[in-house]
Amino acid sequence: MADLQERRRALLARCAQQRVEFAQRLAALRPQPPQAPTGAAGQYAARHPLAWIAVLGAVMLMRRTREVLSLLVVIRSAVGLVRRAAQLLRLIGHARASRPGGTQP
């Protein structure tokens, strides 16, 4: 039984070494992901209405119009809720900061 336990430990150690080697080889084969645009240019590209219209049109061409439109309604509702929640959190943060007993950053 001790011999089997020793073989098991040796096999597990060998598997761990092979996992590390495999991960290194796989990382070397993968192309590096392009860096996401930062700053105002990246924000503008994400909010550009023509980009969203092009994406919506491409998805609708895949013959799933009803699903696309229902998804669009859900996304629009979610964005509205998130925007309101962000406004509320910002107001709460300003209210706490403006109090005389509030903590200063």
C-alpha cells in the first residue's frame, strides 16, 4: 500500500509539471489580445449610434428579428435602471461628503 501511495504522489507531481508546461506552451501560441481603447476615444466609439445600428442590423439579418427586438427592449430597460441607480449612488455620496460629520477622502 505504501508503494502505491508513493507511485500516486509521483504521478500527481508529474501531472502538475505537465500542466504547467502545457499552460506555458499554450500561452506562447495564443496571440496577445489587442489593447482596448482608453480615454475619450474609446467611450465615444462605444456610444456611437451608428455602431449600434450596424450591430442591430447585422443581428436582424440573421433572421431572429423578434428575439433581437425583445433583447433590445430588455437592454434598454436595464441601461435605464443602471443609470438611475448610478445617479442615486452619486447623490448619496455627495450628501455624505457634504455633511459636517462626514468622512473626508
